Amino acid sequence: MVIRYEEFIANPEKVFREIETLTGIPGIDRSVMTRRINANPLTDRDARSTDDYRKPGDLSDAEVNLLMSEARDTYKALRYEGAAS
């Protein structure tokens, strides 16, 4: 199963149902969509605050190269821009 970020954001309920069908695990907690990854757990325990968000930094060239060496074929298959280089 491949889940494109754009499709998940556009229609999370549909994607959740597809995941549940594929895995046979019903009742995935949809509230995960209301939480952020980059929250400070010391000041924002439920990861819902809008004023304590930590913007992620840019990837270094080495990190980009590593990511692309591992994921280039997937990026190409999904027609993401920049995957050909």
C-alpha cells in the first residue's frame, strides 16, 4: 500500500478506512490527525497548541542525498518533482 501525503490530507477518512481494511485492524484513532509531531512535550503535552510549534529545520545536503539514495525510486513512481536528479 502506498499512501501519498496529499491524498491523506485531502481525504483522511478514506485513507483510514483503506488502512483498516488492508490490516484488518478496525477503529484506528482518528484523533491522531489533530496532533502535531513538532510539539514541545514539556509545554504542550497533547500536541495541540498553536503557539508552541517548533518549525523543522532544513535538511542538510548530506541528509537530502541519503534520503534520495533510499527513496528515489519511490519518489519517481509517485511522480514527485525533483526525483529524477
